[in-house]
Amino acid sequence: MFNKLIAAMLPYMPQKLVWLFSKRYVAGLNIQEALNNCKALNKEGMVVTLDILGEFISTLSEAEANTNEYLEAIEQAEKEKIKGNYSLKPTMFGLLLDKEVCYQHIRTIVAKAASYNNFVRIDMEDSPCTDLEIELFRKLKKEFPKNVGLVLQAYLKRTKIDITNMLDLNTAEIPVNYRLCKGIYVEPAEIAYKGYEEIIEHFLDDLELMFQQKIYVGIATHDKPVVDGALRLIEKYQVPKNMYEFQMLYGVTPELRKTIVDAGHTMRVYVPYGLKWFAYCTRRLKENPKMTGMIIKALFSRG
């Protein structure tokens, strides 16, 4: 209860206070800090997905600025030969303001990545965005079949149906590419599973369907039961290593991450950075209130 109370209070706390905790989970405030951390992860045998923090903009001028920032980030990351790809949130480009403007901005970013034979992952946001983001993905996938992927959230009751409905995008030559995660947004029980055990059950159920259909999957989890279940499914279906990867957030469960890397599996680390770190970190803490104990430790270990 104490941790939940702290998590609920976070949006009202001074940002300097929250930063004491958050800096472990944000790779930097600018692109160069982020790329330095990407290089360190690459040296440890991991690949990355680079993400500029920000979402739910209120003006289309922000969308244009965000597009330019992404184009510059891709240019610099490719110049410095980072082993990784890119992730973005469509609401950062005006999805809920003008979906066609949003599409054009994201198309420009995907085209930039494609020019380097690279890849952009479209993040899934809260439920009002789900259909819009699937529509966006379908449109981009048609033009850039090898260069764009999508996130799906296992806690949504619709996800297995969405996987089935998008099987037309999956071919042996170019498998569809998903990141499967639990999901972090607060959704009503009518559309989302709520219990930890049932979310894990449906995560593994969705993952099994993806393996059965020979879909490429980024298995995004910090939960050992999910990792263990995924490894059993990989063994069951003899999934080749070029058809899956594990994914984790920057700064989270490094010990579990290391065991996966040491076992020879591909590990991709989600590397978020930028000045808009506050909303990202407070949302993560609300998702996992146990992490708030680290804020208390940070307060008493300054200096």
C-alpha cells in the first residue's frame, strides 16, 4: 500500500526528486548520451531499439518537430554504426489530431530507416489508439514490407483475434514482425485482463499462436515465468534463432537479461531518451509500484 501511495503521488513530486530514480531507466537527455549507452550495450552483446520519449501531442507543429528529431537521430545512429533499430509512438506525430498527417510523418521516418536497410517499430498505446495503429501499420507494411513492425499487448482481450486478422500480412519470405508485451495502460476490465496470472497465461497463449504461424516475435518481458514459458515454447516448436528475440527495458532486470544473453539468445534493449522523460517514468512506476522503494533508497544515498 505504501508503494502504491508513493506511485500515485509521483506526478505531483518535483521532477528533480523523481530524476534521482528515473535516470537509471532513461538512457540520456539527448541523442549523444543515448548513443553512448547504446554502444555500451552493443559491446555487451546486445542490440537496441532507440526511442525518443514523448506522446499525446496537442499541436501538429509538435509532430513536425518530433519528425525532424527522429530523422536526425537515425542519421546520427547510422553514422555511429549502432547495432539496433527504432521505436516510436504514433500519438507523438498527431495520431489523435489528424491520422493522415500522422501517417505522412511516420512514413517519412520509416523511409529514412529503410534507406539504411533498417527498421521502425510502431508502439501500441492505449485502447482508443489500437484500431488506428493497426490501420497505420497495415498501410506502412504494404509499402515497406521489411522495415516496419508493430507492438501487441497480451492483456487486451482482443489481441489473439488481432493476430489472426493480420495473418494475411505474414509470408514465408517476409514474416510479419511483432513485439509482444503485457501492456502498461490502465484499461477497463471489459477489454483487458487484470490478474497477473491470467495476463501471463494469455501472453504465452498469444506467443504460441505466433510461433505456430511462423511470425517473428520480440518477446518483451521482465517476468521470469514468461521467459521460462517462452523458452519451453521455443523448444516445443523448434523455433530458429532468426525468428525471435527477447526484449527488455533499459535499466530493468539486468541480471535476468544477462542470463538470456549468456544462453545465446538475441536480446534487444529498449533505449528511451529525451527531455520528456517524466511521464514515461511515472507511468512505469504506476505499472510496478514495487520499484518506488528505489526512490526512497536514492533519497538516502545522495552524495
